[in-house]
Amino acid sequence: MRIVYNAASIIDAHLFKHALEDAGIGCYVSGEYLSGAMGELPAGNLVAVAVDDERWEQARRVVLAVSKKLQNNEYAVDEHYADGVSAADSASS
């Protein structure tokens, strides 16, 4: 397995996990339970999302697409990702 995204929090990790699963990419959130030991302090790169090595390139495209939409305040919870492109993006192409 290879890390595709280092998350700021468990919530952040699960947002990307669900986008990857929606794109048909199996993934694993590592360090999910370690952050509980930190209490209210920031986790500090303890939580990450990992995928199988052979799916990393496809997963990276999804992560970059979601990250871009989050930065631009354009991400909607009900968007579906396939091959790193949302249905709305592929319709406009």
C-alpha cells in the first residue's frame, strides 16, 4: 500500500476515503485510532489514506480533483468521482 493523502484530521481523511471509494478505488485510513490518544491536540501527520500501489496514479487524480474543489469552495458532498473527474466536470468537457 502507498499513501495517497496525508490528512489533517480523521474527518479530512474520511472525506477523501469516500471520494476514492466512490471512484471504485479501495483504500485504508491509517492512524485513525492513534489520533484519539492525542486528545484535543493536532494529530501531526498521524492520519493518512493509503491505496494499493497499482491504483495510486488513479487515486492521486481523485485526490487532486477533490483538493482543488475544496480550495475553490466548489466541492459538494453528493459529487461522484470516477477517474478523478466529477460528473459535472465530464459533462462540461
